[in-house]
Amino acid sequence: MKTEAICLLNILLFSAFISEAPRNGQQTEGLFEQPLLITSAGQNAEVQIAAVLAKRAGLNYTLSKQATAAELQNIKTLVLVLGASLKGLGAAGLDMEKEKERVMALIAEAHQTGISLLCLHLGGEARRGPQTDELIAEVLPRAKMLIVVRSGNTDGFFTRLCQSQAIPLIEVEKTADAQAPLEKAFK
Amino acid sequence: MVVAAHPLAVEVGLEMLRRGGNAVDSAIATAAALNAAEPFASGIGGGGFMIIHLARLNRTTVINFREKAPGLATPGMFEDKGEAKEEWRTSSGLAVAVPGALAGWDLALRRYGTRTLAQVLAGAIAIAEHGFSVSSTFSSINKDEYERLLKNLPEGSCYLNEGLPYEPGDRFRNPELAQTFRRIAANGIKEFYEGDTGHRLVAAVRAKGGILTNDDLALYQAVELEPLKGTYKGYVILTAPPPASGGLHLVQFLNIIERWPVQTWGHNSVAFVHHLSEALRFIFADRERYLADPDYVSVPVEWLVSKEYAAGVASRIRDDRPLERYPFGEYKPGNRDSANTTHLCVLDGDGNIVALTQSINDFFGAGIVPEGTGFLLNDHMADFADDPESINAPRPGHRPLSSMGPLLLFRDGKPLLALGSPGGTRIFSSLAQIVLNVLEFGMSLDEAIEAPRFFSFSSGGKPGPIAVEARFPPEVISGLREIGQEVEVREAYDKYFGGAQGIMILRGRGVVHGGADSRRDGVGGGY
């Protein structure tokens, strides 16, 4: 019984290590500076989860679901939580085109002012689809790193995008597991 | 046979039937089990409607257990909150109407059941205690509502997993709900309406800015009503009357459609979707003009469901393009258009049938759980109108207008179909499409439920877009756009359009079919 327990512990530890390791062996720690602005790309509900993870990680963050370029003042890192939600877009009075405009303007301003971009995809398979994928394909190439919940990358969509742009990718098993790499990503 | 939105609830309902309970016993056992297994959609913190067919008596009746506004409610209670009114309507103590579910279950059991409340709660207690593996539906809804839940739930609540939404496969247990059901089983519904559980409920509501009192709870009563009757090409529809609007609108809708050659047009063809969408736009104007709680407001039901009225509407709809204006109505599409609510159907060996729709309104209701009770409170005060001048404005003791529409469809005097769905204001449109899929397009019940759906509405006299599931053929979408319809493409199987459950009884073939919606976790079971 004890041996089984130790084996199980080893497997769990190994899984945790594997799940956090970047796929292409690139640098994923200390890449970003604080403070950070968290917003969504697609008005998804996971943006709130990202804020809770940032809080638990002790990061100096601001959450703004519909952030504009003006909110990037004094910000060092822009965190975009990827995933389109029709419900969220409706609640915000936005459609996909307007949301894309907002996000791209934000990214352009960040690029111009030397603010780094970190992307998260925390919604798993449920937060994939043509609209989300189209948005991600535009946004992700501008990112410095991506953290993704594995069930959202079962088709290798994020892997292919990140490999083609040499963007470090960290896959985690569950949403809560994203906290550790998020914390380590910041100086 | 039992069909419901969670397999564990179906199993509880079936077990009740196996042990000799009738359809009413089984339906209430299933309804309670859904509180444990699908707690985000319904439960004792909410209310609903059920339609019961008693085979031996050939009699059909309706139990109205819709929530009521507290005695201190006023027409302007939300308007006074200014820009924050939406928040108050849905995520605060003011959002909570007096729950009716337990009173309704109890009334049905006492009049038409054969088991005690304690007996029918046993299955729910077991599910709440032992827990279950969270589905992707549960997980995605938990994530969608996370912000509201963070606001209202206490630390350590079972509705979050260590403060974060549940992932598919996580274990969900609710021992506090099991304890609440045990207290109710021991003390009867007085435990809820006058006892310790009720006092906790009132305290929780008032702590979040609500106005509900112990007297409001003690005075609550579920009531029995005559069903609303409609017909479609010789089939008879019996459904819940106002303050449920779903059944009435379904009858209106089918009356209009009856005049059109829908088989010639073809299922989900451009002509079919165009004409039905136009009809929906007229019906939504009626909804805001005429419908409210008939205990206090005179609702012109007979006129609205008359064939003459339908003929008038049908004559105004153009074949070739949408109208520019529709009758003015105050309907506002919610910006929180989730498919909340749940529906179940039960058929027993004697031919008794129950179709029951129940809800706590938005998924996870107001997000408020009375301390130590494990159940979520509704936000059904949000179903009252914004406008203090509206006939459906909140007033003491009024029941808010509901979109529910549990129904039974009869052929030659015998039940053919039991049906219902969640889906907010999409309910009647979705139910009508399922009925047409069966009656006009010859689909099996399951095919009829799974077929792609669409929806439209009007607001302030202007047309809303036609929302279609992504499975609609591109040529139909482009065809609709070519004739001037705005089309909004949603997900392929979108919860927005509901999650219907039904039972079809094919007497000639001695076959019973269950149909459950894959837009949610619906399943059916029989023996």
C-alpha cells in the first residue's frame, strides 16, 4: 500500500513537472514585469479566473474586461485571456468585429510603448471554435508567451501557432495549475 | 419512462417508478434530484409549472408553483437603482422572489401522488451526499457565472472548487443540501416556509439587500389551475396558462403557422425560417403588452389564442421580405441570454404523465446560498418588467411573467407527446419547432429535438436578428440575408435555444420514445 502511495506521488509530481514544462524548451520564467493589466480577447468569463490566479500569485494587477489603450499607462505587461463568448459579448454590448478592433488597438499601443504581451487560454475545449480561433490566430503571434489549459489544445492548434512563431508555450492540466507558471513568468 | 437533464436524476425517477410510485411521485423525485445533480438550473430556491395528465380520469391539470414578489415589492424598486439596476435585478437579495418549488411539489404529491415527501426526497439526498463527476456542461456554466458567484458565495462554498470553477471530471458534493432535504423530510415543507431553513433563507436575502420577510415565506401557496387549450390541425395542446407565457405563445405561434404550407416550403428552408421569424416578432409585441399575473391583471387569453387573431397576424406578413415595423412592444432581449431552467417528463405504466419545468432563473440563480443549506436562491424578480408602468412591474404578491411552457399534445383524445424546455424567451419558439418537426416533417422525437433551431423577436417595433445554429446550411443563411433578414450565427448546438426533453407515445405501434437534448446533459430512461 505504502509503495503504491509513493508511486502515485511520483507520478503526480512527474505529471506536474511535465504539465508546466514549455514544449520547446524556451525561457518561461522572469520574462515579464509588473504591474500587469488583465483583459479578455472575446469577453470570456475566464478573465475573472485569471484575475483570481494573479491575486493568488501575489502579482500587482488590474482587471479591466474592456480595457482601452488609455489604461496601459504605467503598465509593463498586457495579459490577454483568449476566447470568444457570445454571452459575454452580448452582455458587453459588443460584437466580434468591435471586440477585435478593441483588442488589436490595445496590442498596437502595447507594441508601440514596449509593453510585453502574455496570452492565456483557460477555457479548454469549450472555449474554442471558429470565432475564437480566428481571433487567436491574429493575436497570438504578437505574444511573448502562452499558457494554455491542455483540453483547449488537444488538436495542437496552439502548439502549431506557437512553434511557427517561436513563442514559448506552457500547457497545464487544469485552470488552477496555471497559477504557478503565471507567477514564475513575472520578475 | 423518465427524461430529464441529468442521468442521475433520471435514475432516481425510474427507481421511484420501479418501486410502484406513479408519474407524479417519480416527477417530484426527479425534480428534487435535479436540485442535487443540476443545482445551477433549478431547485427548492426557485419555482415552476407542471402539467399532470391522469389517465384513468382522462383529466389534465396544472400546478403553478411560480415564485411571488415579496410583500414589500414596489413597481419602481429596480428603476430606483439607476445604472446598477441590472445588477440588483439578478445578483442581489432584491433579485430573490418567494420560492415556490417545495410548495408545488408538496401540493402535487398530496393531490395526485402515492408517496410522501420524505420518500421522494431520498434520491436527491443520496446524490447530494455522494456527489458526482462534473460534466463539461456543468463546468462551462460554472465558469460563465464565476464573476457573479465570486460576488455572493461565501468562502468554501461547494459551488466553487477551492474558489475556482469546477473542471470536467472534478467531484461535486453538496452535503449541506443533503442535510436540508433531511430536515424537510423530517419536518415537512414547514421547515422551509416557517422553520429554521426559512429563517436562514430570509437572513441570506436581507444580508444581500433584499426585502423578503418570514411572512412572505409563510404566506406562499402553490395553486392548481385549469390548463390552457389550443389546437393545431386537429391535435389538441394543453399547457400551463399565464403567468406562464410559453404555452400561450406556442398556441399563438402554431395558430399562425397552421395557415402556411410549411411542408411545401420544407424544413428550415428560407421561406420557413423567414415566415416563422416574422410571426415571432408579432408575438413578442403581445408578450409585453398583454401578459402578466392573471390573479391581478386581466389577460385577454381567449383573444390571443384565437384563430381569428392568428389570421390577422398572418395576413400582415410578407412572403418576400421582412416588414420594416412591427407592433410596438417593450420586450428587451436579455443581455444574459443563457438557457437556464430545466425540464423533465415522466410517463408511468398506467399512462399518467407529468411535464414539469422548474427554474431558479439565471444559471446559479442570484448566486446566493442561505448559510448551511446548500441550495441556490432564484433571481426571478428579474422576470418582472423594468418599466414601473408595465402591467408586469413588480408588485406585492404578484408572480413574475414566466417563459415556461410545459405541454401535452393529444391526438384523438389520447396523449401523443409530453414536452418542455428551458431557454428563457426562446422556449416557445423551440417547442413549436419540435412540434412541427414531429407533426409536419415526420421526424422521430429525438431527431426533432436535435434538429437545428432558430429564433427571432421584435423590440420597440423593430426586428431583432434571426439567430440560427451554425448547422444551418450556408445557402439558407445567405438566402435569408438576400431577402433582407439579419442573421446571427450561433454555436452548432447552442444552449441558447434551450434543452428540451420529451416523451412520445405511439399507441398504434405500442412504442414509447424518449427525447433528450444534447444541448445540455439530457437523457432518457425506461424499463
